Amino acid sequence: MNKMARIVWAAVFLAVPCAYAGPAEDALARTAELQKTLQAQQERITRMEAQMQNQGVIGLLNQVEALKAEVARLRGFQEEQAYQMDVAEKRVKDLFVDLDTRLSQVRELANRPMAAQTDTIRLQSAQALANVPVAAAPATDPEAESRAYGAAHALVKGGKYMEAVQAMRAFLEQYPSGTLAPNAVYWMGFSQVNLGDFPAAATSYQKLIDDYPTSSKAPDAMLSLARARIQSNEITQGRATLELLISKYPISKAAATGKKLLATLN
């Protein structure tokens, strides 16, 4: 091979890599671009999954709160039914006692001589007249109290919270020392929470805790007070209320819920 031929072959050999370098670079570039696209899509899918999970958690939390409200409503209804049964049972017992007393008096009177019976009747009539109060205050009618409370609570169950607040306030003005007064204060606060008036709700729950500390509603009122304060962005006061609830009513259901809520604040 002469010198010229060697030069030609060398030129061809050097030209081959250059001829195939263009498509290879294009392929590498397209591969890199596809990888970037795939990575972007993967990141987008991850973000969408996170959003869906967050939405699912929020939905579950809303369902839990709705269930708690329904449980509280049913618990209040159960307490009302128990109270009405206690009132009815007491009235029946009182009637039996009164009937037994009257029968005993009739039997005793029947066994006495006629003159003694006449004297006894006169004496009892005189005593009855003497014991009549001149200006006695009318006693509270348990049935009227129960009816008034039931009408107000029906507004709570019907979701008419503005009317319920007014009805519960009127009930408390009429029966401030009634057996159902603590329940009325609790449901007034409950209605105010549903109206978004958290400061007013906190005032109602605090009134229940202060005025009726032995009520069965006191632990639930303290838990609701903590939630109302947290909703009002009074985190420190809400945390302190939860800690007081746990220490004062350690075995209550409200305290168990309070511990979980307190853990989310710490």
C-alpha cells in the first residue's frame, strides 16, 4: 500500500466515529429528557397522593366530630328519660304513702267510739286550718319543668341553635335551681359552639363548672370548654383546662378524650 492509500484509509477510519456520534448523542439527550419527565410525573403523583391522604384524614376527623356530637346528644336524651322516670317513680311512691296514711287513719277512726270520732275530726280540721300558710310560695312543678326543658332541647336536636340558646336561657331564668338546670347550661354551650360563638360557649361551660360542680355534665363541660378555648386560639388556656380535667376527673371518658387532645397540642 502506497503512501497515498494509507492516508485515504486513515481519513476514512477517523471519519467513522464522527459519523455515528450525532445519533448517539441525540439518544442520550432524549433518554435524559425522558428521565426528567418521568421524575417530574412521579413527584406530581406523590404530591397528589399526599393531598388525597390529607383530605381523607380531614374527612375522617369531621366524621369523628359529627359522631361525638351525636353521642353527646343521645347521652343527653338518655339522661332526660332517666330523670322523667325518676320523677314518675317518686310521684307513684308519694301517692302510695299518702294512700297508706289515709287508710290507716280511716281504720283507726273506725275503731273508735262515735264521740271520739267526732272530736278527732274536729281536731284534725282545726289543725289543718292552722297549718295552712298565709302566703306560701308555689312549689316547682317537675312536670312543667320537664316539659319546658324538653321543648328547648327539641330545638337543639332539630339544629335550630339560635332558638335553642334563647329557649335554654329562658328555661334557666324560670328554673335556676331545677334538676335539669346543668343540662340546660351544657346544651346552651353546645348550641353556641355550633353557631361559631366560641367565647359565649366558653362562658356557658365555665358557668356549669362553677355553679354545678357535682353534676354529671361537669367533665364533659370541661372538655368542651377546652375545645372552645382552642377554637378561639387560646391554646395556653385550653391546655390548662385539659390538664385540670385529667387531674380532677381521671377515670371519666372526657378525661380519656382530653389526654388525646392534649397530646396533639404538645
